[in-house]
Amino acid sequence: MSNNDLQQVIRDFKAYLEQEQRKGLKAVPRTVNRPKIIAKFKAKAATVGLGKSAALDQLHQEYAGCQNCPLGRTRNKFVFGEGSADARLMFIGEGPGFDEDQTGRPFIGKAGQLLTKAIETTIDLQREEVYIGNIVKCHPMKNPDQPTLRGNDRPPAAEEMNACLPIITRQIEIIKPEIICLLGRTAAQAILRSNAGIHELRDKFHILNFSGHEVKCIATVHPASCLYDPANKKYVWEDFKKIRALLKKTSTQI
Ligand code: URA
């Protein structure tokens, strides 16, 4: 292991302990859950030194059979996320809906098609050039006994988000995007650790640090809300224009 890799392992471990501390950990117990903590850290350390794509693949494999929350029992497909591992821009939504659960791909239903079009026309990037993920990776359903019913979606519960947050955090740490666009209130509140509404959070960049990597996060309204009320499109347009301008600015700052 090179010196750089070792430093990355130490940074990751420090960030991991800080994250656990925020969740209420006061000390690492001598016995209770130690093997679990060590296993978790080992899995994380194993991705250090790998290329971004291989690290994402490894993370995907690690969680593909995840049963860390009740959604694992009712999902059809685990929706890890997709796009460029080298993306400068990452999108984070709430969680898979019906179409995503059927296919295992994020944002491919009606809201996803609107998102794809907005990325291409307003930001001037192709969908394949960005990375698209969600806070939770399995479809939260109002009635899990009816997995083939459309419109059976609900926002993820706090316990489901808490169980899933380590995955999106690792995705961010691996990809190291310059900008993250948070789609809708659920994603914005979860990543920005805020209870504020979407209109208070959107329209500006929030600087966040992920294991020593600084990311500019901007929230906007969820594309699905534009399907219900097309007047919401103007917010997406305004926020995406800000993203486009920042991407342009940073690509000429060399
Ligand atoms: N809505 C989301 O938040 N994510 C998806 O992947 C699809 C719809």
C-alpha cells in the first residue's frame, strides 16, 4: 500500500468515526459490535487504491443483497445508481419508484425522462456524463403487498434513510463530484442535514465536505413535482442554469 493510500485509509477511518459520533457514538466498545465496525471499515478500506469504477462496482456488490432495512424484503430490484464514475456533476433523488424497481435503473420513469431532458437542454451535458443516484436504493411502497401497482410510492422513512445513507456517502466519496444537485426536499434535507423546506434550501450552493473532498451542493424541486405542476419547471431551470455556469467557470480555471 502506498503512502497516499495509507493516508486515504486514515482519512476514511477518521471520517467514519466522525459520522458514527454524529449518530451518537461516544466510544468504540471493546466487544459489542467491534467485529461489525471492523468489517465495515475493512470493506471501505478495500476500495482504496481501486479506480473509481472498480470501487463503485465493489460497493454495489457489497450492498446488492442488502437487508439493512425492511425495504430489502419487498424490493424487486436494488437500484444502486448509474452514470460516469468520473462525473463532475452528480444528482441525488429520493428513492426508486415503480419503473426503477422494475429495471434496477434510477430515474427512468416519467420524472426521470424530464430530468434527462433538462440535463441535456439546460446544463448541456449528456445523461451518461453525470452520475445519478438516490438516498434509498429500494422502492418505498405505501402497500408492499401490491408491488405491481403504479402510484404505490411513498417517501422513505427515517430508519430506511439512515440505513441507506452510508451507500450514497460512499458513492460521493468515490466519485468526488464538483457539484451535487439534490432533487427534492427529501434528498436536500438528508444530505444538507436540515429541516428547512425546499424553497429555503434551493437557489444557492451549500459547501459540504466528504472525507476531505469539498463539494458544492445545490437543491432544486423534484422533477416529479414538475409533472404535477409545470410551473415548477422554472425552479429547475434556474437552478440548472447555476450549475451550468459553475461547471463552465471551473473548467476554464486551470
Ligand atoms: N424519483 C426519485 O427520487 N428517484 C428515482 O430514481 C425515480 C423517481
